Amino acid sequence: MAGWHAGAQTPAAFERFIKKPALRGASVSLMVKEIGEGRVVYSYEPDRQLTPASVMKTVTTATALEILGENFRFETSIMYDGTIREGILYGNLYICGSGDPTLNSSFIETPRDSIIALWANAVERAGIRRINGRIIADERIFDTEGVSMKWMREDLGSDYGQGSYGLNIFDNHFKLFLEADTNLTQPIVMYSEPSLPQLKIYNNLVFRRSKKDSCLITGFPYQNERYLYGVVAFRNHSFRIAGDIPEPALFTAYYVHHYLQNKKGVMILDEPTSYRILSESEYQDTTVRKTLITTYSMPLKEIVRITNFVSHNLYADVLIKTLGLRCVAADDEALSSFDKGARVVKDYWNAKGLDTEPLWMFDGSGLAITDKVTTRFLCDLYTYMATRSSVAEAFFQSLPRAGKEGTVRSLFRGSALENRAKMKSGSMSRVQCYGGYVTKDEKQYAFALIINSFTGKNNYIRAAIEELFLALF
């Protein structure tokens, strides 16, 4: 079989795999490298450029660890301008973000609003009881292109398709609770968490006697309207679906505004705003600021672990934008924060001797269908991280154990490969991918498998992949 490097027995296993009816007409690429010797053990079409889905996160997180360091932390500062006299701030309060994706994140094991409480306590310690100004969200560290222009329409507005900004909160998504009692003619929207009073919901959901729901939220960044589409199964209780917060920076300013009023009794004269809104009125920021408090995220190695364990798109996209801060664009270039990050990634690995020509990144999460990569590049990257990287352990531990953790907790469960593979999964419509490491006979192997344009159901493909890897290892 063309493209194979293996013994006579193993290609037969792959030949059975590639002849599965669901793979007829599909694009398949596989590479396995023995890390100690750098020897290619198996390969099939390793230079075919394919969509990797969330396996792209391994490229983003490995690069972030390499460049930023495993102990890098995001910081957020609460600042003010003007003067404080007799308990009154004659000026504005600023929330200055660096892109921290972990603020009030559901994946951080701290009490809700604990970070907001620290900010509020700092305001209280400064003796501020009234603000004769407003709270301003300063999200300017990134551009206003919260979502990649390459994302599909169906992803926009969803809880996994949330944008990434200079200020992020609650994973940039909200939960919408609906009543679906059988006496109703249509599910009724009740409330959201967190509360989004300015958000208008257009409810197009319908009831069907189906076994499961098939519904989604759609909408665009910065627009305070979301649309509900799809089918809801009859039930006798409420249920919830999740969507994205349209403008997280502005929402953060409102959230802190109400927290200070309700928890600390601080009177605030004007309505909160963000720099995106102020820039539309040609606002000139010439005032000198003073810092009340700076808070920090957990170390990057923990953020990377969450990114790869739960396949967190927001975390990954913030990481690539943060890398992009190191990019200096030419005067005749108009690069987005995503573009700058992608350039930094390619330049870095090119300097390390990896062939980056087949690497096409339009985000850090892999949500863009136009993202492309080869299994050869992925295996070269994984081999580098295992043999040459100073943050090898942090990267390795960020990958969940197959059959045990994260998005691969059901893969290889109860088989000989359970707990012997550390890997990242990736999937979207007609795309299934895996990349990472496998240990066999005290040797470690880097591997990558990408399948595009298969037919049939994902669980059938996953079962075929399990069968193949058990034969390979």
C-alpha cells in the first residue's frame, strides 16, 4: 500500500481499516514515530494537509508553553484616574485586561466571584464610596475581532464558539433556562445565568416526540440578540442550553458595576462602558492612571492542561492571541490578533527546524474549517516536545489519559491501551482526529491520525480507530 512503512502484518490491519464503508472517499493521514530513535514506524499519506479540528490545540498549547513558559500568568489590573477626596472618586475606574480566560471560569476551583471580590475589596480599601464617573472595560490588548472570520455560521453564538477578547468572564458563555412542560405548545424562555437583561431572545424552538434535543443558539458578536432553533423533546421539567456572551468586556464592566453597588454600597454616577464603544465616539484617553490592585491567573501549565483536557476553545484562542503580541507587523500589513499569533507560531517552529509550510492556522482552537496541518508536522512537534523541550513534562501532563480523562475518557476503555496513551482528540462534522503519545514495551511513540470527509456516525469511526490502534500497538 503506497505510503506505508511497516512490517508485513500491520499494513493488513490498516488495509482493513481504510476499506471500511464509512471511509470510502475520505481523506486519511497517519504517522507514528518512535521517539527515542526518531524513526518513522508507520505512515500513510503523512504530507496530506487536512483539517485537524481540536488537535490544533496541541500546536497552540505547545507553542505557548515554549514561548511564554509554564509559569506565565495573565494579569488584570483595577486602576483609576482623577483624584479621591473624602470618599469620592472624581474620575473613572478601569478594568484593564490582558486576555485572562479564567476570570469566573467554571473550570477553576474557586468560589464564584472570588476574583471580583478582590477587586471590590481594593476599591473599599482605597476609601472609595462614590464614583463620579464610570467603570470602563479596557480590552484593547487584542483587536475587536473576537471570532475568526473562518468560523462557520452555525458556530457563532454557541457556547463553544464564544469569542476571545482582552477581557473575558464566565468562559464567555451563559446558560439559558427554559420550561418544556408537556402542557405547553412551545418551550418558554425563563431566565439566564448570569443575567443578561439587555439580551433579546428570539425563540424558534419546537416540540417533537424525539428521544433527544437538537437545538442551538446563534448570533453575532456585539449584537444583543440571540436566536434559538431546533427541536426539543417533550419532558416534565425545565432544561437549559448555553450560548455566548455577545460582548464580554462590556458585560464585565456591568458586572463589576452592580457588584460594587450591591455588595459594597458604592454609588456610581454613570453607566459602564468599554473601549470599543468609546472608540466609536473618538474618545481620547490622556489621563494618568493609578493601580489599586493587580490579580493574576493560575500558571500557564494549568491553563494548558484545562485547554487540552476539556478542549476549551476560548482558552486556546486567547493563547494564540497572546503569542501574537510578539508579532511586529509591517506598515503595509493589516493583521488581526489571530493572524499575528499564527505568524508567531510558524516563525517559532520554523526556527526550530520543523517544516511549517503545511501548517495553516486561522485560530488557536481548531474551530476554523480552513485550519490545515499534516500528521508529519504533528509528529515532528510531539517528538520535539518530548526530546528537546524544557517544558516537556508540562505539555505531556496536559494531555488526558485515554480511557480515563478528558475528551478521551471513553476511548480504549477496558482495552490494552487504557491508560497507556496520552492524547488530544478533535472532531467536527465529518472530521475525527487524534494526536499524542503511546507507550509500548517501555518505548514511547508519537502519533497523529486525521480523518476528513468520512460518512456515517462518529461512534462508528471511533470504534474503527480503536480497532486499528490496538492492532498497531
